[in-house]
Amino acid sequence: MIVTRTPFRVTLGGGGTDLPSFYREHGGLVLAVAIDKYMYLNVNTPILDDLIRIRYSKAETVRCLEEIEHELARAALEHFGFENGIEIVSIADIPAGTGVGSSSCYLVGLMNALHALAQTPVSPQQLAEEACHIELDRLRKPIGKQDQYMAAYGGLTLLDIAKDGLVRAQSLSVAVDVMEELENNLLLFYTGAVRDATTILSQQDNATKRKEARVVGSLTEIKDIGNEIASVIRAGNLRRFGELMDYHWQVKKRLSTSITNTTIDAWYEMAKKNGAIGGKISGAGGGGFLMLYCEEGKVQVRDALRQAGLRELNFRFEFEGSKVVFDIVSRDGRLAHLRRQGYADKSHAVAPITPPVPLPTRERVVSHNVLSPPL
């Protein structure tokens, strides 16, 4: 059994500039931070049959890859050439469709587990790029590169995306007291609404490809705001960060009419009247979490939004990306997996497992006098 733990993330600046339709013309920049809420993937190899079993909100038991409905699981297994005999179970702290990168967390966590099963160690950069290749190139999803990289790297991370798609991930250098203040002053409230980000991102992606001035201009402005947000956080000017979040939210709403609605707008205005400096809806928008930056008015903001029916999510920052937290594959499970991968033929023969040869009696004598050689 192999278990991976992959953190969700919240975006602090630059969201939306990581889509290929934008960064190929202008370059992209995203600042995000991982939080201590996770996607867990459990991968196991059955020893009595060669079925594929996948458990998520549904339960699938199939005989071959082509029958798998879960497209991320199917694509990941195809990437590794694992055609049968695998069990995958996913459990998450946060529901899908809430704007914290759940789909990419699933894929990155699964890829990490499959690398562990294949005994092929992988760097965060490679892990993120493999996930990007699957989601963007193979599955043609209208998404960006932020979620895969944040799932792989974790931490408070600045992603600089070149026009050719190369991503440079670097940890933002911030004083410890500033990091703690930022962590304490960010609040997340669950709106109770889940949505498919694909719809909103498709609208944005198509508008960018058509070079619509409103959308391209807004994304360019969001990138500039993201750069400034990174600078003010480095400098410890967190109040200015809150003000920039408010500015970012006003610009983001221009990207699509689906990003907000009258209810979200009312919640946001309620939060500002009670002391919030700035905020936005997580992810592509339309639901999920309302993220706010507050300093003196946190108590009033919490009370107001709780009375409005929102539930707060308590969280801390997570400074590690996807990791294998449990890796014990039984001998029978390992041999069954190797057999399925074709190691039974002579060209891939596995050396038989033999007990170690015991040392001669002379060398196994332990002397109690550490200065004396063994007899």
C-alpha cells in the first residue's frame, strides 16, 4: 500500500495568467500558498486478480483502462503503462469544485504514488510537468499550470511562467513574523456553492484567444497586481496586500459574468463593512471559498459571515508539497505488479529472493572490550 498526501492551495495574486492562451503571448505570474488541508491517494496492488478498482465519489471496478470513467485516473495509468491490477482510493479534506485546486491535487498525488510503485523517484518540477502534460496536452483542459505546481511544491511560492511554458518556481523570501501575520490575517469562508471551473475558464480562455481587449487587458492588470503583491509581502507591508486584493477582485470580475453573483457581492460588502480590507472568491470564481484579509476587524467579520450562513475553514500554511507518507508494498503485491509489467520474460527476469548467507562464526563473535579485536 502506498499513501500520498497533497496540499490544497489558495491564490494570493496573478490567478488566471497561468493559462497558455495568456502566457504564450505575455508570460504569466502567480503567487499562491499551500494550506494544511489535503487530498489523500491510496494505491494498492491486488494479488488475487487483475481488476482495476477506483473509489472516489463513485466506485468503479473494471477489467481494462478503456473502461475507466475517471479521466484523470485513466490518463495517469496510461502514462505509466499500468494496464490492470491496481486499486486507487481518494479521500479529501475539502470537496471538489471549491476553487482550491482539487483536480490537480488528485492527479499530482496519484502520479506521486505511481512513481513510488514504479520505484522511480521524481522531483517536484518533473511531477508538476507530468501532471501539466496530462491535463493540458492530453486531456485538453482549459486550465493553467498553477495548481499542478502548487500541489507539487507547496509553501508560499511564486510561479514565473515564460512564454514557452517553462515554469520557474521559487519560494517567496519572507520574514517569519510577516509569514505568521499573513497566516493569521487570512480568513476562508465556505460559501456552500460548488462549481465546475471549466465553464468559467473556458470563457476566459476563448476570449483571450480571440484577443478581446477587456479580458486581455484585465489579465495584464492582474499580472501587474500579482507582481506588486509579491513585493509588498516581501517588504512586510501586509495592509497594502489587503488593499491590492480588493483591487484584484474588482479587476477579476471583468473576466466573466460567472465569477460573481448578487449573493457573493453582498457577502463581500458585508465583510468590508465589518473590517475586511480586501478579498476575493477562490479559484476561477462562482462559488467555493470567500477569502478575506483582515487585521483589526476579524471578530466582527467572523460574526457577520457566520450569521449570514457561511462556515469558516480554519487553516495554517503548509510548506511541503505532495509527499509519500506511507510506502509498504507486500512481497506478493510487488511480485504481482512486476508480473503484470512484463518482468516474467527472460529479458526482464527478476533475481530470486534468497536468504542472506550467514557470516562465519568467527566474525559474529562480539567482544565486550571495544579495544580488542574479535577472537
